[in-house]
Amino acid sequence: MTIWNLGSINIDLVYDVPHLPGAGETLAAGSMTRGLGGKGANMSVAAARAAGRVAHIGAVGADGRWAAELMLEYGVDTRFIARVDAPTGHAVIAVEPSGENLIMILGGANRAVPEDLIGRALSEASAGDIFLTQNETNGQARAVRMARDLGLKVTYAAAPFDALAVQEVLPMLDLLVLNEVEASQLEAATGLDPKTLPVADVIVTLGARGCRWYGADGVRDYPALPVAPVDTTGAGDTFTGYVVAGLDQGLPMPQAIAQALRAAAIMVTRHGTADVIPDLKDVQDARF
């Protein structure tokens, strides 16, 4: 089967800093690196490295051609990445020694994905494929409806969080992935906690504590694996990409989550984003 991901593509500028800056503070960075990122690209690369067949739907500007080429090199089908008249999305990321980060994002081309591109991509989809999206592009609600009508299984990663955007697609979802803060924000907006949402499966990520799965059989916690983090950027995206790829390959949810937690644990021991997401052999061979 195929995973169709309508998602962002960013140029990540990552600065190593002694601590996260406060309001009004000027802070000298120790180093800076440029790499491929964006929640969408990260999830596509993660799913591809987890042995999934992934087609990415998105857009870059003239300055981001290299990013699309790199995604192709990483095993992602890039036929549905448009070149548009807007700057490629980018993120400025500060990372402190503990691995905690601060991120500022410019949407750019991610908010200019041609509407007809989504339809052309999904015209090649088959019932039973997975449709994945986040909240960093335009066109999510229309794409979710289209995917649902075509018989695809719909996964939504509710970040960056927007209560109205989540509520618009909520009745059409098969799987919702969000973090603890986002879950609280959604409950405040809807009055529904994760176990009462109208979604078959909900995963709430808990950072260093692992994750919680709300499914048909109840609620189950999965602890994170013990590692010393150096950079948490992209760990959640890696987790989501691995979960989706595992489900696409027929793994039961507990096994898909366990594999994804291993991938995320490896990810936080590496500096960078999409470029350093572990492949399936790394995950299977890792010893914790």
C-alpha cells in the first residue's frame, strides 16, 4: 500500500546555544547547520526509512529544489512536490545542551500548495492506502474529505495546534496523533478528552515518558526507552512516521508504537532533523 502525505517541507537552520534565549536576550550560538525539515518532510522520510512506500504532496520555492531532491534520495516519491512562486518554508531552531529546543517557522511555499495538485495525487491512490497530514500546509480539510471519500485511512498529526483546524477534520479521522499540551488544548476547545473523541485511535505523546494509546480496547501506556537526549527536534515526527508505516505494513498498533518509540529514542541521540532519522535496520539492531 502507499502512504500519501500532504505535508510541509522546510529548510531547517539549527543553532546550538548554551540555553534557550529569554525575551529581549541576545545570545551567541556555538554553531549552525542547514538541513531538511518540516513536520511533513520529517514524517515522509521517517515512513520511507521504516520501509514504507511514501508519496509526498507539497511545495517548495526556487530556493528549495535541493530539499525535494534530497527527499527523493531518501526514498520518498516526490512527483507531487510543486515548484511555486514563494520562498521555501523554513525553521529557525535553537537547541540547548539538554536537547530542548525553540522553533520559529515561516510557512512560505507550504501555504501555497496548488489545490489541483492534491486531487491529481490522490487520483492515483487506492482504497486502503493511508492519507497523512499535519497543520503546516493549506488544503488539509479538503484533502481529508477527498481521501475519506476514496476509502483511504486518515491520520492527522495535530501540530502546530489549531483547535478549529482539528475540529474541522475530527469526524473524518481514523488516527489522531497529538502531544500532551495539544490534547489539553483540544479538550478545552471541545469538552472531549482523548478517550471520548470520535476517533477510533488516538495517540498522545508524552515526551520523555513515552506515549498513551486510546483504542477500542481501552487505554494503554508505553514508556519511552532510556537514552541521553542531545536534540529532541523531529523526534515526534519520527515517531508518527514510524507508527503510520508500521500500520501500513500490517503491524498491530502495539507493535507499531513499540517500533516507533525505538526510532524516536534513537532520533533524540542525534543532532538534526530529517537527515538523521534512523532507518529500520538501525531501529531493529539498537540495544537499549
